[in-house]
Amino acid sequence: MATTKAILAKIKLEGEIKDLIAKSNGENVAVTYGGKNETLSEALAEILASINALPTSEGVINTVTTEIAKVVDGAPESFDTLKEIATYIEEHQGVVDTLNAAIGNKVDKVEGKGLSTEDFTTALKNKLENLPVISAEDVESWNNKATKDVATTSAAGLMSAADKTRLDGIRGVRVGSTVPDDMQDGELFVQLVSE
């Protein structure tokens, strides 16, 4: 069976040319749709599938409602529209200017550096960098300035001989709020005073 490629044809009847509409089913009509040649039935099936894939008005409304809810995200009713937020900002321009100034004065994060509440100025940094370097020899020299011998009551060492004598004379330490009546010679008393 031949495929009908044209469905409008002319016919001459009683000496007059008239339009004729030929009837054919979709399987016998060839069309070009989407850049390919196919039957009219196939093209119509693709068109119908595309139409059915379009969102319904209910689906669009549900999607829009969901996305608006995400934007509002539980905001109070007095600030759940852009107009209400814009009005608030306009009425509180001083607060907005202060916030913008604070944002403009923020310290940018620098990789490898942290921020703290202490201000470490360039002057302090320079002083720190200009401190003299103390070598192991310097430490040894300093340590050798004083004797490391143990003090005795007759010879100075890590303390003077007089201090050693005084310390040796302390027989014990007592602590309390009042001086004990039975303190002995050489005992040290520490009085606790509460205020």
C-alpha cells in the first residue's frame, strides 16, 4: 500500500477544479517532526507525551508555595515579605548605616593567621623582633655570676651565711588566728586574719 504524502488534492468536477480532502489514518501519513521523518501517529504520540510531561497548574502552585516557604523560613508575619523588610530597613536607616560601617571596618581573614581581642601593633611587633638574642653562652655566663654552693652558718652560698643562721634558728611554723600561749623559742607563727 502506498503512503499518502499529501492530504489536500485537487479534483475537476463538471469543468471546475475543486479542493478535495483525502482521508487517511495516521499510519499512512508521513511527517517531519523534531528533525526526523516519521508517521503522523508517532509524531502525535511524542507531542502528547511532551504535553503530559508539562507541570499541571496544581503542581506549579505547590512548587511555588514550597519555594516561598523556604525563603520565608519561619519569619514572623510582620517580616515575611520583601516589602515589609524593605520598609523596616527604610525606617531604620541609622541602624543599617551603622551595620554597613561595621562591616566595612571588619578585619579580613588572612590564611594562617588568627584574630583575637588583643591588638598587637606593628610597634610592639618591631620591639619583639629587636630584642637581643640570648645565646647559650650568655645563659652560662649569667649562671656563673653567683656561687651555687650550699650556704652554711659560716660561709655564704645560695644565700648569705646570716640568712642561713636565721633559718636554722626557726624550730617550726605554727598557724592560727591567735598567738598560742605555748610558743617555743625559734618557732614561727603565721596569724590568719579573716575580714
